[in-house]
Amino acid sequence: LEKRPAAAPTSFPLASTLRIGIVHARWNTECIDALVKGSVDSLLKSGVKKENIHIESVPGSWELPHGTSRMIAASQIQASSAATDLMGATSLLDGEDSKPESQTSSGPLDAIISIGVLIKGSTMHFEYISEACVHGLMRIGLDTNVPVILGVLTALTEEQAKQRSGIGANAHNHGEDWGAAAVEMASKTKG
Ligand SMILES: O=Nc1c(NC[C@H](O)[C@H](O)[C@H](O)CO)[nH]c(=O)[nH]c1=O
């Protein structure tokens, strides 16, 4: 049976002020797209504003720690610089032109969800990437005091990955849990 956390103890009045980053890998994109959507839907449902959700992608799960660390640093520089033009008017949205109507807000991020899907192959590649990725993400969260939510599926089969991405019968999208965890942890840190 799918395990998932019990509901959070309280609601989060700060949700509308929270700025949340999502860094996702580009391997196994059917699952990635579902997990990112599940996370975003969960953030919006919790009261986070769309313009306060910043999404970037990296090649694969191995790059998630670097991409996560970079997003945190960039958001903190943005917050400290007098005007965003010092950073260039680019939004953190992945590859999108930063048109005013689509530009996301600037300022330090209150939490990050790092999303990747690793599926075991016939070599040890899976084990090494998984180990390095999860340890790297834990370290960034502790070093920066910006909560980093672990959104990395380490699946032995494609079916397992789909089941946890909400794809197929009786599947549960773990992105929904990650969105809720990001709001809870960001609220604890900001509150
Ligand atoms: O190999 N399988 C996978 C993978 N490999 C690429 C790796 O993360 C990295 O991008 C390259 O090694 C380049 O540094 N990345 C994933 O997210 N999932 C996988 O299942």
C-alpha cells in the first residue's frame, strides 16, 4: 500500500507570502511532468501564488544538487540587489522570455522541491547517482537553512515510477505530498 504522511497539524496562513522553487531533471519526462504538475497544483491549493513559484530544469538527477544550490543563491542575490536589472530581467522560469505578465516575483526562496526520476538499469549507475543526489540535497538544505524537499523517485522499474507519479490505476502522485511538505517547512522557517 502506498505510504504517505498524515495531514499537517494546522493550516498555513503564511502560504500566500511564500516563494517556492522547483528544480526538475529531464530524464523520464512522462513521470517528471506529472510530478511537477502534482507539486504545483498542491502548492496552489495550499495558497501559494502562481507568480511565487519558480521552475527550472537540469539535465538529470545528478545535476539536481547543483541546480538547487544555484537557484537558492540566485534568489538571495536577487533579494539583496537594489534592482533586478543587476541580475538581468530574466525570470527563473526555465528558458522562458521574461515577459512582464509572466515574470515571477523576486526575493529569497522559502523552500525548494527538487524533482528527479531515477529508474534502475542494468548497471550500478542508478545507485551512484541516487546516493550522491540525495546526500547532496540534504546537505544544501542544512547548509542554507532553506528547506529542500526530496522529490527524487528511485524506482526499480518504470511501473514503480509511474505508480508514484500518479500514472495508472490506483496511482498516487507523490508531487502532491511534496508541495504540502514545502509549504509546511517553509512556514516553519519563515514563521
Ligand atoms: O541514467 N539514468 C538516469 C539519469 N542519468 C543522467 C545523470 O543524472 C546525469 O544527467 C548525467 O550523468 C550527466 O551528468 N538521470 C536521471 O535523472 N534519471 C535516470 O534514470
